[in-house]
Amino acid sequence: MLALLPGAVIADDFEGLASVIDGDTLEIHGTRIRLWGIDAPESSQLCRGEDSLQYRCGAQAANRLDALIARRPVKCAPVNLDQYGRTVAACSAGGADLAEWLVLNGLALDWPRYSKGRYGAAQRDAERAGRGIWKGSYVEPWLYRTCIRANGTPSTCSDDANSHP
């Protein structure tokens, strides 16, 4: 998601069985892979459902992604490296673009800063249909992380009134 550092090398396309780390991060053959162009709620993040009750939306995104992959091989085309040294890649399983599927099901957000709107139509569709996080309320994952870094707690940072430190 950032420009490559001098001397950094991106691997060629690769394929393998993936372990789901969270809603937008996989591991294949010991390599951490951040899905390109999206941002899913963090594992500890809470959202509110249509009943206004909190639920673990980050854990739900990871669990649903794991169920989609269902131990099928995942193919990834690296795009770049992020600030943490993870490979950022467009990945698919069974022909499905994993990032697009997550956004379409309301389990992640298009991140236009990086995607340039690639998943905008999928997000609008999820929002109109009230799927996933669109059933209730949520805090954007990037704001949640900022709040946590400012010593917030998962509960308070998941509440929109508190997520903007």
C-alpha cells in the first residue's frame, strides 16, 4: 500500500493454502498478505447490528473469509509492500476476488485511498442491501486503529462518538 522501499523486492504471483489472520490478512507459505484495496474491521472491533446490540464484526469477517476459502488454494498477485513489510496482493479462491467478496458481503470497506474506487460498486450494493456492517452501525477500521493507538479500548473505540481521538 506504500511505494516500495529501495531494494525491496515483490515476489511473483503465488498460490497455496491460506490461513486467515483477520478479515483482510492471510498467510501463505509463511508470508503475510494484506488484501489490496480494502479495510476490514479489526479482530477486536465491535459493530452494532440492526438490533443495536454489539457483535464482533472483525471476528465475523475473518470467520466468513475462512469459510469462503474452505481450504481451497488461494492465488495472489502481489501489488506492493505495506509499511509493516507485508505483501499487499489481489487474491482469489475458486475464481472469487476475496476483497470484492468481503466488500460485497458488508464484511470490509472499499479503501479508495489505495483502491482508487475499485470496490466502490460492491460497497454501494452491500450498503443498499443492508449486508454485514451495513445492517447497523460501525466505525471505519482506520479510525478504530487510530483510537486504539491513542490508548482507547475496543469497546470505546467501536463507538462512533469516541472513535475520533
